[in-house]
Amino acid sequence: MKVVVGSASQRLAARVAKGLKCGLVRREIRRFPDGEFYIRLTSRVKGERVAVIQSTCHPQNDNLVELLLTLDAVRDLGAKRVTAVVPYLAYARQDKRFRPGEAVSFNTVLKLIRMAGADELVTVDVHEGEKIGGKGFPVENLTAMPLLGKFLGKMNLKDAVAMGGDQGSEERARAVAAEMGAEHDYLEKKRITPTKVLTKPKKLDVRGRDVVIVDDIISTGGTVVEAAKILRRQGARRVYAACTHGVLACDALGRLRAAGVKKIVATDTIERRESLVSVAPLVARALG
Ligand code: R5P
């Protein structure tokens, strides 16, 4: 097995290679004067099993094109088996035609990865994981929730609760809580009058307790900000946020801080300061 290090996943790829005790494939990558990429593999891949590790986080389109060019080169240079490891898969949330005429970008991206030469795709916590099957090639959707739970379990939280922001996140909260040795719940919306909706934890009283809001992705922060406000009104002691993909677009960090979120715990599917948990062991296991 050899690992190709994508520009967006340098630390993760190095950790995976270390975990697998395998070699790294070097690349020369630069831009032509007009902005196009130039990519050249400087290690041999002929006859090898190769994993290309590259998240397609911001700048999504550049990272995606870099991934596609690399996959195609690896395939063309004679690799025996090519695995695309895309820990954060851009465009995955546009997984259906919500309004007539929309591009189903998720399908397009999967087609491109396959056509570029990947024999299989490994990714992490795709929003609607069940929609990833039946795309014409094997796709493995790993989950980082237990790893997040392990990390949170060591944070000395008081009487902790893992809380999904909505019913769709309940399973994630459950997986995190199981590793934390904590309870879990989710925020439920209840219509009180025709014009009034009350949102609160479905079953638990969070008064005086530390609560971790669990989600697959924090993008603008809007979902967590709303949840944090509700939990603080309900008397939570401290509010934290944990997610697999810390997209943290625009001023998400500022908004989360202003809403009283004490700490954000994300993984290195997107490499940033908040990536306190590495998905390397998960990826290494999937490749091993
Ligand atoms: C939605 O269902 C997802 O699980 C996330 O809650 C959502 O994508 C987060 O986006 P934002 O941070 O922009 O609210």
C-alpha cells in the first residue's frame, strides 16, 4: 500500500501512512501562470495498491480537481488498485433535487471520482449516509462519532449529555454518548399553538449539566447557535459543540462563541485549529 498526500489532507495522510507503516508517494504540484494545476508523481506506483487522501473542503473546486487529476495519474501510471479517501466530501448535501431543475451535485461528484480512476471511495460521515450506495462502485462511509465520544469522555464534563440538534442527529448523539459514558437526547420541536413552536430536549432535564451538541457538520454554525441558545435557556451549565466536519464558514466561530459555545471539537477531515480528533485510525483500518 502507498499513500498519496493531497494538499488538503497533509497531516491526516501522514498519520494514516504512519498507522499503516507504508510509504508516501511524492508529488510535484504547482500552478501554471493561468491558475491551472500541474501535477507530477515523483514516486513509482506501477503495480501498487494506492490510496489518494484528499478532502474536498474549501476551496472545494480546486481540491476536487486536484483529487481527480491525481486519481487519473495514479491509474494511468499503472497502480493495481486505487482507493480515493475523501474524508470530507464536498457537495454531499445536495444529494437530491430539492427543487425542479437542480443539479444533484453529490451524484456528479461520485461519478467524477469513479471515472477518474478510483476503484472505491472511502469517506466519513456523509450527511445522509444511506444515499451513498448504488453509485456504481463501492463506497464506504465511516463514522467518527465514537472517536469524538472517546475524546469528549476525557474532558471532565459535569453530568454530561450528548445532544442532537434535531431528531436526525439522535443516532449520532447516541454513538457519542455511548463512548462518553453519558446520556443522550435530541432537541424536539413541538407546536404549542398554530403560530408558536417550542423546541426543547425530548426527554432530559439539562439544568446544571454540561451539554455537547453533536452534529455531522458545522457550516455556518446556525444550527448549533440555535441549539445552544435553547440549551442555555433550559439551564445547561456549559455548552460544547462536537462535529466530524468543522467547515466553519464565514464567521461561524464568532457566532458560536457569541452564543456561549465553550469549545468546538472537530476532526481532521478538515484540518484546522479545532481538529482535536484524528480520523486516521478509522481510515487506516478501512484501508488495512
Ligand atoms: C443538517 O441537517 C446538518 O446535519 C447540519 O446540522 C447542518 O448542515 C449544519 O449547517 P449550519 O452550521 O450551516 O447550520
